[in-house]
Amino acid sequence: PPVMLVELLFQAACVSLFLSSGQGRVYPARKKPASFAVERRRVGPHVCFPGSGSGCCPGWMLSPGSGKCTLPLCSFGCGGGSCVAPNLCMCPDGEQGITCPEPPGTCGEYGCDLSCNHGGCQEVARVCPVGFSMAETANGVRCTDIDECRSAACEGTCVNTEGGFACECGAGRELSADRRSCRDMDECQATPCQHRCENSVGSYRCSCRPGYHLHGNRHSCV
């Protein structure tokens, strides 16, 4: 045991001698570069270590005038308001949030179209042609045809058309002047009979003068 104690004391003396020599200061404490402190003062309060893109901390950008990281970023935009901090907007109504609602448009719900004539242009409300209505579709707002036959008062048959409708009457009847109601068609006006024609509702009948009889075709006289 005394021998082991002597060896331990000898090893401790060697270590102490090594640390006291110049070789013991091979790894001095590293100081932060003085240039970074200068850069921090020059760029402003929201600067991060080099390597973060512009050098500004996330949510901030360089001010063009001063070159300092003082302009906040609002990812969603502030509409008519202003960005006062990262993703914080001050809105015209005094409210704060991550964004501001867009002011209502002057052209209504479906936006504007540009109308140009005589060298001048102006925005006008977007409307659909007569017989069409605005509707939300998978491809956005579109003008879709209105099925007027759901409410049209046709006396006969209603046929929906692109942008309108049409009324139709059955055989032997024709549309009246109002294009909705039906009236009997006077087939005799087209002189289908060789001698005499008698109109009836939805049809007509031919007859012959004395001394003749009606042919089998029901139109000619023999």
C-alpha cells in the first residue's frame, strides 16, 4: 500500500506541472466577435445571427430607409389596415387581428366588369343577360340559364330555351298574339279543299258542289 500511495502522489505532481506550463493554455475561452455587436446596433433591434436569410429575425424585414430590421411582416395581408407587429394588423375600425376584412366592393356581390366606350373605361356591376342568373358552381360564379317553364303560364306545352322559353300548341291549334295562349287554327285559309272547306275545332272538313262527290282522298271532288 505505501508503494501505491507514492505512485499516486507522483502522477498528481505531473498533472499539476503540465497545467502550470504554457501547454495548459492551448484552449483559451473564445470571445464573441466584436463585429456582431456593431452589426446589431447598425441593423436594429430585430436582427438575428447571420445565416437567417436577410439577417432579420422571423417576422421582421429591413426598412428601406434606415436599413434596420424594424418593419413587421403580416403573412395574410392587412387589407385597408396596417401591419404593426408580426401577423398583427391594426384595422381601420380600430380592431386588431391577423388580417383585416376587405371593404365592401362598389360592384356588389359578384364583382366588376370593365366597360369601355368612346376611349374611356369604367367598372360596372357584373350582371347576367336576361334569362340567366348568377350561381355558385365548382368553377366559381357563373351565369346559368333560368328554367322559365317552372313559372311560365303556357296554355299548351312549355319548352325551355337558352335564355328564355316558348309555348307550343297541339295539332290544329296555334299561338295567340300573346304567345302564351292557344286558339283554333283555321285550316281552310290554306285552301286544302278543291270546292268547299268547313273549319272545325282542331280540324276541317271538305265538301263538294251539287253534281260532284268527294274523292277518296277527302279533298278532291269528282
